[in-house]
Amino acid sequence: MNTVSDKTVDDKAVVQEYFNATGFDRWRRIYGDGEVNKVQLDIRKGHQQTVDTVLAWLQADGNLANLTVCDAGCGVGSLSIPLAAAGAKVYASDISEKMVGEAQTRATTELGQSDNPTFAVQDLEALSGNYHTVICLDVLIHYPQDKAIAMIDHLSNLADSRLILSFAPKTFAYSLLKKIGDFFPGPSKATRAYLHKESNIVKGLEARGWKVQRNAMTKTSFYFSRLLEATR
Ligand code: SAH
């Protein structure tokens, strides 16, 4: 594997494998309500804040019932399920069939048999169609910069009016934290984490005709995520 494209294909395969195996067990628990350790509890709370911020933004606009939403990399449905419950028409997909299976189970438990959200196992770069709003939360952290920009490009083509993204921002402090984390790899660190410069992400959005409208930062001790809403 010595070309850039081979390496990125490899990144995707590794991520998919992770979220179908050890990553599935770890994240299903973090994105759940059972007992977890302190670090995982901190991450659970941070992630919930990100989800709650997105829900609050969409609800504040007061037109949820008319919206089609694509949740790309939906995980166990942490956003898709409440969004569908609030009336949006949600198309949720994820590259991991285990995550999608769990999301479907949770949706049926919480909402009963329903085709909203609609779930599919799909790489976000293979998605097609058009949606009012496309949302991609905490996925870009798994990909290097060039790949993240290619993903934003693809998601841009699916989104009519709004794109909401979150990523781990590359700042001096977080780069340092990541270095320390890489130095002491724990058993759960099976995938690499990539930090992204906010200015690069914004540039990528602007090049595709987007303008950042709302912006939020979630940070707890072990979770940090920059959230951007772009519209056009
Ligand atoms: N967005 C969800 C899940 C975040 S965890 C939430 O915030 O709750 C990251 C998820 O991204 C995992 O479920 C993983 O399987 C998924 N993922 C990673 N790469 C992907 C890709 N190329 N296409 C679709 N999903 C992907």
C-alpha cells in the first residue's frame, strides 16, 4: 500500500471492519444507557450534547415535518430516531451492518414498526438521491484530510439546502492530546483518529457554494467535536 488512493481504500476497510467488530461493541455501549466506565460516560455525554444541538437547531426552524434528512454514518440511530420521532422523513445509512442492525432494533423498540427512519447499509460515498438536509456526525474523524474533503464533496451533491457536519478540530491542544493518546494506545484505539483544521473544512464547504450559518463546539474531558451548519 504505497499510493494515496490505496491507503484511503484501506482506511475505509479498516473502519468498516472495526465498526462490525470491537468498535461495534464499544460504541453500542457508549451510545446506550447501560453501565460504562468513566471515560466512556464522559464521551456518551459529549456525544449526546452534539446530537441535542443538532435537534435544537432543526427544531428551532419549525419546519421539521416537511424535511427530508439524510443521516450519513448514522451509527445506532442516536440522531435518526429522535429526528423521525419529531416528524422529519429520515434516510439513515451506515457502512457497518452491525451498527445499522442495532439502529433498526432501537428504532422498532422506540417507535414501533415504521419505515421512518429508513435504514440501509451503505458507504456514504455510494449514496445517491437528494435531500433537503444532509447530516454527517462524528464520521470524518475516521478519515484523513483528502478523504474527508472528498466525502464533503459527495455529501454536497446530495444536499439541496443544508449540510451539517461534525469533526474533531485540529488545534494545538488537541494535537498534543492526540499525540499523548497515540503514545499510550489502549485496547480500544483500534482505528486512527484524524483531527481536521476548521479552516480547511470551511474552505471545502465554501468551494462548493456553502455558507456556514451556525457553529457549535462540544467539549467534555474526552470528547470534542466541532459542529457546522452550512446552507445554500
Ligand atoms: N453519526 C452517528 C455515529 C457516529 S460513529 C452518531 O453521531 O451517533 C461513526 C459511524 O460512522 C460508525 O457507525 C461507522 O460505521 C460510520 N462510518 C464510517 N465510515 C463510513 C462511511 N464511509 N460511510 C458510512 N458510514 C461510515
